[in-house]
Amino acid sequence: MQGIDLIFAVAILIMSVVVHEVSHGYMADYLGDRTARYAGRLTLNPINHLDPVGSFFVPLMTSLLGGFIFGWAKPVPFNPYNLSNQKYGPGLVGLAGPASNVSVALVFGLIVRFGGNFGLAPEFLKIAGFIAFINLILAFFNMIPIPPLDGSRVLFSLLPLRYQHIQYFLEQYGLIFIFLFIFVFWQMFLPAIFFLFRILTGLQGL
């Protein structure tokens, strides 16, 4: 994150997680659940989504400690019983968040790859690269199939009823598995994220 102001980096993260959460709300709204709309959460105004700990304290601490900047916004509420598709609806709502981050990463990654041909400033391309990288991390991390991450909703929507004991087990011990993944396995997956970043932007690093 060299060359990028810390506060600006946190702002990029906040807007990325806001896009992520709003996408959940719009998908639920599309499938018939108006909970997010009634709660005033179908907006990109970050004030409606900020979480004091996840949107400020955690990103600042992870940055100052030298790790990858990390954080979250308040989850957009939805009621799965209001969805028109009871079986796959929750999975589609869960998938919408990471899909939005992949879309943002794709747009800004292509800007980085081809922006120089159109005379875009190197400073802007560096920021665009950081936006792409942050959104790749958000998409990848949230697709881990462990509750309460989005990947678990996708997994549970696809699981046959006879395997529901897997859902109960993961829901019971989800937080333990998430911490285990972060502190033990996350470093193993970073090369894959950097590989996708290189393919997308043509850059070897940030």
C-alpha cells in the first residue's frame, strides 16, 4: 500500500464493502424481500452502512500492524422467508455481494491494464489497481463457505436435505473456523489472489 494515503485506503475499503452490502439488498429486493428497502439500506451513502468497529477501527489497526487492510460494514438485513425462491434465493443473495466486488475489480483492473494507452495519470492507475486488489480480496474471502460469510449461504442453498447436519455443524463452529482460516490458511491463498490480480491488471504487484 506504499504511496497511498492510509485514510484514502480506508475510504476505498469502506466504499467497496458498501457496494458489497447494497448488492445483497438489491438481490433480496429483486427476489421479493423488501426488508433492506424499508430499512433504508438500498443506498450507496456510506453513513447508512458504517460499523464503528468494522469500518474504522479494524481497517486502521490492520493497516498500522502491516497486514492487509481489512474491515466490514453493517450487514444489510433480509428475510429469507420473503424470497420468491425459498431454496436458492438465500444463495443468490449471498452470491450478489462477492459478484459485485468481482465486477468492481474487473472494471478497475481493465482501467489499469489499458488506461496508460489513453494517457491516464500513473497516480490514478495506482489507485485503480488498489481498488481492484481490495475487491478481489473481498470477493475471495466472502466466498469461503463458512458462516456467516456469503459462501456459506451459497453452499447451504446447494446442499441436499440429507446433508443439513453439515450446515448445523458449520453454523455452530463457524467463528472458530474463520479465525483458523485467517491465521493458518490465508497465506496459502494469497498467491492465487495475486495471480488473478496480475492477469487482470498486467501488474506484478501494487
